[in-house]
Amino acid sequence: MQPARRLKAVVIAGALAGALLGMGTALSMDLVYDASLGGSWQHGITSDLHRYFSYNVSETSLIVTFIFLAILTVLGAFGATMGAICAVIVYKFLEILLRK
């Protein structure tokens, strides 16, 4: 495989792994720490909408779901960026080590 195609594959794989790990971590923390922290993402979004905008909605409301998906998208994008950067660093490091 050509080096440019290999680097592209490494970046895509790192971004995919980072996005999945970022969103998976956020969702698993929501499930694991729901009772101990006093609520889930939906509960936090609902209370923030009430506190800042005096907007009373239920946790199952459509706007709460959209905000939750927007937050997950941002976390996924951040995780993808960090994953791609880490993958390139590891790729370059291994390339230096394996150079003949």
C-alpha cells in the first residue's frame, strides 16, 4: 500500500475509534452514574432549560432529545479529532522506528 493511502486509512481508523470511544464513554457514564450524580443527560438538559430560559419541558420532549443529540455530536467530533491526532502520532512514531 502506498504511504499516502496508508496514512489516510490510519487517520480514518483513528477518527472512527475516537468518535466511538468518546460517545461510548459519555453514554456509559450516563448509565452508570445516573443515580449517584442525581440525574441523566436528559435531566440536566431539562433543568438547564428551566433555569436559564424559564422553559418547562419534560425529559422525553423532542427539544431535549435534539439538544442531547447535538451534545453527543460535539463529543463525537471532539473524540474523532483526538483519535485522528493520536493515530497520526502513533503512525509517525512507528514509521520512524521501523525505517530501514
